Amino acid sequence: MAIKPYFIMTLALFALEGCDVTMIQGRVTSATDGAPLQAKMLLFQESDTSRPPLSVTTDGDGRYLIHLESTGQFTLVAMPSSDENVAGYRLHGHTPQHARFTLVPDQTIISDFRLLPSHEYILEAYRPDGALVGHRDWFLKGFAVDENRNATFEFASPITKDGQDALPCVHVPLGERRTFYHPWTVPGFGNVVLPIDNAGRGYRAENAGGTVLNFNLELARTQIHRLKTNLQEYEGNGYSIPNAVRTQAARTEKGLGRAEASSGAEMASLADDATRIALYALESLELARAKQDIEKHRKGGAVLTILDERGKPLADATVEFRQVSHDFLFGIAGSVHLAPPRGYVLMREAGVNFATLMFYWDWTEREQDTIVWDWIDHGVGVLDLHEMGFELKAHALQSLWPWGNPEYVKDLARDLPALDAKTDEHISALVARYREQIDTWNVINEAHFRGGALDLDRDEITTLTKTGVAAIRSHDPESRIIVECMFDWFGESRRQWPDDDFTLSILDYWKQLDEAEVDYDIIGQQLYNGGLIRFFADYKEGQLIGVPTWDLEHLSSVLDQLCELGKPVHVTEQSVPSTWDDDWIQYGAGWWHRPWDEDMQAEFLRAFYTVAFSKPNVEAVSWWNISDTRLNLIHTGGLMTAEGRPKKAYYALKDVIQEWTTSGEDRTDGRGQVAFEGFAGDYELTIAHDGKTWKRTAHISEQKRRQLTIRLGEPRTGIPHGHEPGPEGAAR
């Protein structure tokens, strides 16, 4: 029988008459043979992380006993030890495990741990100054991923060597394989989350014992392997490879060779340089591929046949074509009441055509049975923004965080049938009211992970999701339904909840929805990429949260994997900050190429939109938020300042939309024909001949070449933008 890689805990509660002392006791043994283990038991009080843990050691039979008078939430860690050494490091022998308790007076808790034997990978990670990174700087920042691409719990425990501070050590259960991820400052490139995977092979635990790794060298090997793999794949698929990328690839190999011939801090420094070159080459290659794919996937064509009033081909006529709308959705998130004056006007001027509006329950029905229609009309701004020509999406009809939900909804979460009935009523009312204005409904938001579930279980979440879908289909069958996930790709948020059996990786969540036959249309994925979240701390709903940064190739790979699922994909939330504070590093925040400022925010926007626009299944990218309001998730992540000044990122967005907007002029041949290619959307056509001018419209669809016949009558002087194109084979 296979042994699951989790601790086994038995729990019993006994009243202790006349005693205020709480006791925790149990036994620590090996999961393979039941032998008692030597272990240090560390008890942490979660409400006071500054307090050192209470520590006891197991006896010869693996038993421990802890007495304490404190109450509250605690985490108990069983940290095993052995007599085996590798390169002077004393190994643990087994994988540490932990349990969580809510302690009250007069209580005895019995908690037994059965620990899995493991192979230990000791990470010697060198900073640029040559100092080794200690375990304290590593703890809870990295994570390990198994062969099914799911985050695991083994990352990382401290390991000691005489005369050194504790270093990080990762335990891999015997017979299993892991890839390690950790945020790392690569000098000259950024503070980014990077994998080390033994050059694509992963780290497999064939036997007990330990291996010492120079983390910097392993990092370089992995990034160079990523580059070589992509070069081979893209070249095989017919992409043109820039010479500069080939040159960089050759430099990385030479740099890696020099690093491998060195040792210690010198090896790490040379490896860091090879890593930097490899990462820039990876991103340059990805952008080169993206630009080629944009031409391939995002354009269509038209062959126009112009006939005169008598139905004969009109030769030597001038035809001007000008794109006046996009099929692709360039989006912005926000609400009218929080936007700066003229904020949405400026968005329309930039070419933004899609607006995400906040439909949090607390915004729409704070008092039970009282939906605030006027507020939704003009505070959220449904009617105003629809009038301005935005296509609209209602965000988060269900978002089961403690934040964003009134108290009565949280109370209903204890009674699923009551919550389910109220969900149907609430969503039905909103959809019935706004079905003429809203095209896309976000039925549920961030329900793949524990924090977005109000302590409901997976089946209950699925029930509520289906109820929301049914309400939308019933009242607006022509609309589209989107389900949205936060950027928790491997389910690494499990680190926040040691006993979490709810959180799914993103790909497993989509699989679960399909297996449950949830009827939705669009995959929604958030891809925030650096900075600090102050939002929850500002609203007294949590603490400051750092957002890690990933390199551009990883973000591209995420989008590729989502597109392979076969549904349209929306990047529902993206932003990076326009400021930086080194203090943010302690919360897990990252930066890209250099610490964030307005120029770097704009540079990232250009690069990311280029990659996203190149993916044929990606239909929309929405920047969150329009300005630096309190509601903005990423601090200073808006396209405008709170005072309404457009940032450089605003102009970068305007530039890329203009770059992907087609216009031109040509003349008809002797058959009255003219052909052109352009980005998908509506076009205004101006036809001029012999002093006369005609106006018509046509539509270009992606990857299609249309044959359109235009028969000219009397001259016309204008057609409103957004005029619906005629059927195939005709133009108006």
C-alpha cells in the first residue's frame, strides 16, 4: 500500500478537571517500519510570529509531551534528526511534518506523526557578495512541484553544519521526483521566481541520504536547458530565430563551462552571469516568436470587387481602408465612482474597448433583499460605460472571500441550501436587469483555493457555481460565462494552510470543472507579476502581501497551456507597479529587469501584451486598474495616478493598440479589385473615383480571406463607427 506524503494525526480531547493547562502529547515514528524517531518538536503560536517556538525533544521511544497555558492557533512541527552526515551537514533522515491546533484551556491533544524517509537536497545559494543564504531568508518563499505539476509541502527545513548558520534543505520522499521553485535576485535581470530542475530531469529520490547542490549553478543549468529546449522546438516549427539569440545561447554554454570549472562563491558568480544571459535570450526568443505569431493569427484579408452604378468593374478607383474597431478586447477594470475625471474618456481614446465592472455582492446587495440599482447604474457605471461604447463584463458575481461579502452571506454559508437559493435569486435579478448592457458574466472568482471559499468544501463550491451558471443561462442565454482564477499556477498558496486539502492547481481546477460538467464558456486567468498588495491590510482583512515576478517565457508558457484546453482565454487581471520599495522584498514582492518605476511598468506592458496578443485563443487582456485608487490591487499599478495623470504605461498601451490597427490605401485593377490584409475588426472604406466619393464598411476576421462585392450607388458621406458589417460576400 502506498504511503501518502502527509503526517498522520490522531486527535483526542479530554477534559482536565480543575486544570487550566493544555497538554499536547504523542509519538513520532517512521512511516515505513514504525520505528521511533528522534525529533525536536517546535510549537509556534501563529498570532505572535516574533515569539521563539516552545521546543521539546522526543525520548528514546519517540514520545513527547508539551505543557502550556496559552490558547489560540498553534502549529506544531516535528523536526527529525539522524546520525548521518553529508559534507559535514547533519541529515534529518525523514521529512519534517506539521499539524495545526486551536488550543483552549483544560484540553489534552494527542498527535502522532508518521514521517516519510526522504532524500535531502541541501541548497548552497550564494548572494552576489559571496555570503550563503540562510534558511530564515528562504523559509516560505519557495516551493517544490511534483511530477503532476502540483505544489507540495516539503519546502524547506533548516540543516546545519559546524560553524555555519542553518541552510535550506528540501526533502524529496523516496521514489518521487521534484522541481524546485524559488524567487531569486539575478543581478542585472530581476528578482524573479525561477525553477531548478536538474536540466529537465528533476530531482529524484532514489535512496535515503543527501546531496549538496550549488543552487546558483543548478539555476544556470536549468535556464540554459529551457533556452536550448525552446530553440530546438521553435526552429523545428519553422520560426525565424534572431541571430542575437543564437549568440546569447553560445555565450551561456561558455559561461556555464567556466562556472563548472570553479567552486563555491566563484562558481556561483559565474553561474549567475550565465543565468542572466539565458533569461534575456529566453525572453528575446519569446518576443520574436510572438511577433511572428501575431502576423499569422491576428490578421485576415479581404478582396474587394468594386462595381459601378451599372454593375461593371470600376478600374483605377482609390480605396482607403481604416480600421475603426477591434475584435480583440483591450480591457480596463474599475468603476465610474473611483475613476479620475475623464478617465474612461482617455481609455476610449487609447483604443480600450472592454470594461470590467465590480459586481461584488457587498457592492450590489449589501442589505439583504435590497439591490442598489441606481448605484450599479451610475456608481459602478453600467449604463454610463455602455453608453460610451464599452463592451462590459460583470466581475465576481460570486467571490467567496471574507472581503466583498456582507455578513448575511457569510452567515448563509453555514446553510448551503439557503445560500444556494439566495445565490440563484441574487444573480437572476442582476442578469435580468442588465442583460442588454452586459455581454460577459463572471459567475465565480478564485474558487480554486482555500481563501476564496468561505470554508465551503469542493462539492459545495461546485453546487454554487452550477447554480450561478443556470441563473445566467436562464435570463441571458446569449451572453458568455467566465470562470476566473488567481495566479496560483501550481497551487502554491497551500503553503498558507498546512492542512489544506481544498486548493487545486490551476490546471486541476479546470479539469475538476469539466469533470463536474460545469457549463462555462471562457477561461479567466489573472497574471499579476510583481509589487505589493496593500488592499487587504487597508481594509483590515489581512496583511501586506508581496506579489512574485516571473520571467516572460514562463508567462507565455502558462498562456500556451491554457489555450490547449480548447476554450477562449481572457487575461482578466494584469498589472505591475510604477514604484518600488526595497522593503517589499520581505513580503515576497518581485521586480523585472530593474526595480519598478514608470518606465519599467510601461516596458513590461508592451512586452506582456505582445506575448498575450500572439496567442490565438486569447481574446482579451484587462489591466487592473484604471488608476491608483484604494481598490487597486497592486499598489501604484494603475494606468493613471490617483489624481488622473496618465502614466507612461497608458501611452504604451495606446501605442500597442495603434500598432495593431490597420489603415492604408490602394487602387483597383482592371477587374475593379483591390486586396488588403489587416487586424481583425470593423473597417471604414472610402472609395473615390472621378470626383465622387462613397463610404462603406466591411469586417475582417482573423485567419480568413473574404471576397466582398461593393456596388456603388449615389455617393454617401459617412457611416457611424461600429456599423454592423454585412453578410459574407457583401459590404455596406
